[in-house]
Amino acid sequence: KIIGKIDESGESLFRPAGALDANHIAATIARRILAFRTDEKLKKRLQEMEIRMDSSLLPQESMVRLPYFCSGCPHNTSTVVPEGSIAMAGIGCHYMGQWMDRNTIGFTQMGAEGANWVGQAPFSTRKHIFQNIGDGTYFHSGTMAIRAAVSSGINITYKILFNDAVAMTGGQGFDGPMTVQSIIQQMYAEGAKRVDVVSDEPEKFTQSSGIPTNVKVYDRKDLDILQRELREIEGVTVLIYEQVCAAEKRRRRKRGLIPDPPRRIYINDDVCEGCGDCGIKSNCVAVLPLETQFGRKRMIDQSACNKDYSCVKGLCPSFVSVIGGKMRKNVPSANMDVEWTSLPEPKLPVIKGTYNIVLTGVGGTGIVTIGALLGMAAHLEKKGIGILDMIGLAQKGGAVLSHLRIGKSPEDIHSPRIASQGADLVIGGDLVVTGGHKSLSVIKSGHTKLVINSYEMITGDFTKNADMLFPSLKIKQAIQQTAGTDNTEFLDASRLATALIGDTIATNMFMLGFAFQRGLIPLERSSIEQAIEINGKSVESNKQSFLWGRRTAHDGKRVWEMTASIAEGFLPEKPPEGLDELIQYRADVLTAYQNKAYAKHYLQLVERVRTIETDRLPGSLSLTEAVARYYFKLLAYKDEYEVARLYTNGDFMKKIRGRFEGNFRLKLHLAPPLFSHRDSHTGEPIKSDFSSWIFPVLKMLSRFKFLRGTAFDLFGKTKERRMERQLIQEYEQTIKELLLGLTKKNHNIALEIAKIPEQIRGYDMVKQRHFETAKSNEKKLLAKFRDSAKITVGLKSSELVS
């Protein structure tokens, strides 16, 4: 009897979607055999396979790493639509807008972009939509969909992203010649009612460049204004968004085809409020969280940054342009090598059939290159090698899994895919990807060895969720639950590799060296090093990364000791040891902020809270700590005097010189309240650039802090400063009320209220928005607390401090 995709009953023999592996095929064959004869051994084997394939038995995923727009990607701006509008997706990187805050829904096959709206429009109360379409798709077949939209009479704006490359599949060129000018001409010929151009470099489009007189060219900052105009026009309109693909721009810079701007962005974390406005405005994955003892701030991942500079639009004075110079490479001194002259060679694992390695990581970090190097090393040893890279959109910061099967000879490799529970080794370049089901499914408990980078690389969701937490502990527990504690080893490879080599791109090679020295790679060291040389890219850096990974595996404690001073800039700030140190440190800061009397005022309230809390709830100091943190936050509000002090007290320049070297100059991006104009559309203050002459001015301004809050404080008369002083007074009154009615039952509510200032972040309009949200939350919590206080303490309303 011969059957195919379905059996006699019409049921599918194999799953119709997703990938097939050897276990699924073998299980199907086993079921067919057992349907015709009894075989207890085969039955038991089938049960084992079904357990291996059952993903429901795996621990729950705590976080998923979805692909995201690259740092500096044109889509970070181009896919935004005005409030009240929606966009539709199609084929291209803009497809990813569906899982971002882009009001983007639905997608079509290539060349049908907008055709779905042709069918929906007559039955929808919505009068207009935006349709994203890439230039490659436009040239391929997208013009047919636009022609259909014109003939149907629907209201739609096509946003054609002209990024000079077929970006989604690796930056290939177009199928033929195409320019912005040719698209304009073709769109008018097809019957578009209006065509406009938006660019990050609008100055290059003039009438002499072939742009028709009836076509307007806008700067990308005016995108929202233009889109609001276009959505009111009946018929088909076209917006051509011109900006080179960020990944392609990075490639061209490396090859010397276009100049690499000598400008980098640095965030002064002392000035940063951690509001996340820079992430919202730029949607950039190179804006990372920085944990400090004053809360979460922001930093720029210089290795990932593609120099788009959109983050500078964040409503915040913490952004600094570093022009010239270069990133400081923290290369260990030569005498460090002396200790490692006798680094022992590891005992290599024996290959039985095939040795199966799974590499996990993030697209764009070089994890696929590690697989290619191992493949070349195996080839040099005349071993068999099968490599399967599962990447998809991973080059956009998504998950990457590479399967490598190494055999004694090429004849031993029948399929590159590693089946469920089939891995001998997992090198986890990323904690999130390693903790995902696809990675966990290849792990066999008690057999598979794992070495995992424990660095907490945040996902793209952080751009819109400033308080996003990284579930590091849960992910580690899931991995250990699957593999077993004895077979799992975590190390902060990103921190070490960056400190030692000066670039996060060294991490995966560092991990390879670590795994090799642990005796987990069945290839000779000389073969791996030769493969690095054959690859020809950053040869010495890669060899050093591999070597330091080996050294760390041999004596990790010593490596940490040797690199402690180097790694300092890459590690989180050391938190205060105990509550007393936390309080005293903040008091010292307030003395520098204003004076000793100001700090004494802070200490008096904190100590009052400590006295009453320990009296009412012996052993508890959580409310005291909350007040110590957040009363300080309100007292140390960042007005003009404080921002000036934080730029000129020496700490900022020390950090800058620790990150950059060579001949560089600085520019600050500020919006002084008494001099700045406001944007007529957004209402936000417009920033200006200030070169190094501003630092003596700021130094002088900081000395006038004694005017703060007095009748002579010109800055203190603004709405923002009055609000900040009012917040201090209200917080003091609120804490007094909490202390009056504090009990064991309402302690948690009091704690939440004391932490409310954490929600008030940012500057100007951003701070105002956070203030309104925080006050709304505080009002609800105070109502709960007052009800509790009345019931448990019997207070009269007149006794409550309002």
C-alpha cells in the first residue's frame, strides 16, 4: 500500500506547516509500522520520541527576541502614522511594524500592497489608510497594485521607501535602474493625485536634480504634518521616503564607499532622567538601559549605532556629540600575557557518529560567522561538516540558531539539522534565544553541555517600554531545568570581551574560546586559528578574543582580577552597601546640589520615617528606603543650575575621556528655557547646538545655585520649576500623613505611595505628562490608604494631613 501526504482516513501524515526533522519523520513511520504489527521495542522508542517532540513539556518562555528595525533604519521614522490613522504592511522589513507601536495591520504577498484595501474600502467607515511598500517591491510588481488602487477610486497614500537596496534579503541592488525622479514621473503617469518626497537629506533634491516644480520635498521631521495633509486628499497619493538603508550604509562605510561621519552620540547619564523619550522618538535598538544607583538611565551601544542621530530629538539635555577622535580600545597591557605562557591544551571530545553543536545568538553580532569558521576548521582537518543557519529576519536583531554537525568524514553527514534532544553542545551567545523553545528542544538532560553568555541584552520592546525588566533568573532556571545544573555554565562574556577587546562584537569568538578550553570542541586549536586567518576579517582581534576566552575558562577568577580596572566602565555602578550608606551618599549629593542645610532637611524627614516605621513594624525599613530614594529624587530636581553643575563638576569629562581617545571636540544639544523657540506643531522646545565655549558659561551658571527658589531665580518662574517645588511640598505632607496612619496592614500601600516619584521623569512636556499620570495613580492609592487608616486607626478626617 502506498500513501503520501495523507493516510487512508484523509489525515495529514506530516505537519503541513513548519519544518520537519528526523524525529517527526521517524515517529510517523513508527506509527505506520505499529498499525500493522506489534513491536514493544519500537513502541517504547516511539513514546520516547513523542516526549522529545512535545514542546508543551518545555519550560515557559519568559521573553522572546523578535526581529526589529536596525539602529538608524529609515523605517524607524517612515512607518510612523498620524494619530487616528492606520497603515498596512506588505513584503519588506516594514512587515515588522506589525508588532511595534506603529498602528500597522495586515499584510499581503509581494506586489499586492493596497489591494486588500481595494476590497475593504467600500465596506469600511474608515475613509483613508496608508500603505507601506518598499522600493524593491515597487520595481518588482508593486506598480500594478498602485494602478489598481487608482482605477478603483479608493483613498490611500502609498508610502514608498526608497532606501537604495533590497534590504530585507541582504542589500542586493534593484532588478533595474530606478531613481526617486523616475518614481515621481511614473506615479503621476499612473494617475496619482499628489506626490511628495521626504528625506533625511532634503537639500539634495532641487529642481536642478530633476524634481518637478509641483513636487515638494520635506525634511523627515515634518513627516507627521505632511501625512495629515495627504490623508485628507481623495484618491491615491504617494509619499516617497528617501533614506539609505542603515545596514547597507554600514556596509558601504566599512568598504570605504561612503564617508563614515566622525560624530558619535554620548549620553551624560547624570543628566539623563530615564524617561525613554529618546527611545520613543528614535525607535532605536542602540539606545540601551543603564542601571545606576539613581535608577535606570540610558546609554548608546556604540558598536550597534549606525549614526542616524534621531535619539538626539529626545526632549532631554543629556545628549552630547563627540566629534573626531575614536572609541577607546581597552587593550590589556603586554605584561598580562606573561602569566599565560603555559596555557594547557584541552582534551578534545571524541566524535561518535557526529558531534552536534548548536550556536544561538542575535542577528548582526557575528554568530553565523562562528559557525562558518568551525566549518572551515573541520574542512581543514578533512572532517565532515553540515551547517544549517536558521536566521530569517534575524539580521534585524532577531534570534539566530546555527546547527553544526561534525563527522570524522563527509560521509557521516546525512542532514545538517539537529533533531530534538540531539545536541552535544550549545554555545549560547544570547540568554533570551538560548532560553527559547527552539533552543531548549535540542537539549538532552544530563548529556548536552551548555556555555551561555549571561549578559542581559535587552530586546526591541524596550524602545516603547522604559520600565521593561529582563527576566534573567527565570531564563536561567528554565535552561537549568532542561539541561541540568551540572551541565550548564553561565559567564558574562559580553562584559569581559568588551573590556578586554574593546568591542561587543568580540563576544561570540570569546565564547568559542571558552568552550574550546573546556574541551567541548572536537577540532584542533591550530585549525580554528587558521580558519580565522582564511576569513581575513579582524584577524588579530579575533585571535585575541579566542585566546582570552580560553584563558577565562582556564582561570576565570584571575582574568576578572586582571581586568577589574578595565571592565569598570562596562559594569553597573556598585550600589551602596546598606541603607545608611545610601542615605549618606544622597545627603552628600544634596550638599553639592545646594548646601548643608538642604541636606539636613532631607535627613530629618528620612530619620523621622525610620523611627516611626521601626516602631510600628519592627524589622522593616522598606518605607524608609523608599523615602530616602524618592524624596531625594524630588529634592534634586534637575534645573538649569544642576544641569550646568553635572556637566562641569569633573565627572562628565572623566567619563568622556574613559570612552574616547584622540583629538575630539564636544557639542551639547540644549534648549535653554529663556531663549529657545517651540515647535509650532509639537509644542516642544527646539534644541540648539553649543560647542565647547558653553562649558565656561555652564561653570559660571552652576555657581549661582544659591539663587534657586528665591525671588531672584529667573529660571524658577517657569511652569516646570514651580511644579517641581510644589511636588516637594506635597510629598512631605503625604509622607507625614502616611506616618500618622501607618499600620502593618496598610504598609504596602504606603510603600507604593512613597515610590510615586519614580514615575515622574524627564524634562518639560515629557515630565508634565509623567506628572499627570503619577498624580492620578497617587490619588487612587491615597484613597485606599485613607480608607484603611480610618478603619484600623480610627482617625477622623480632620486628623488626616491633606
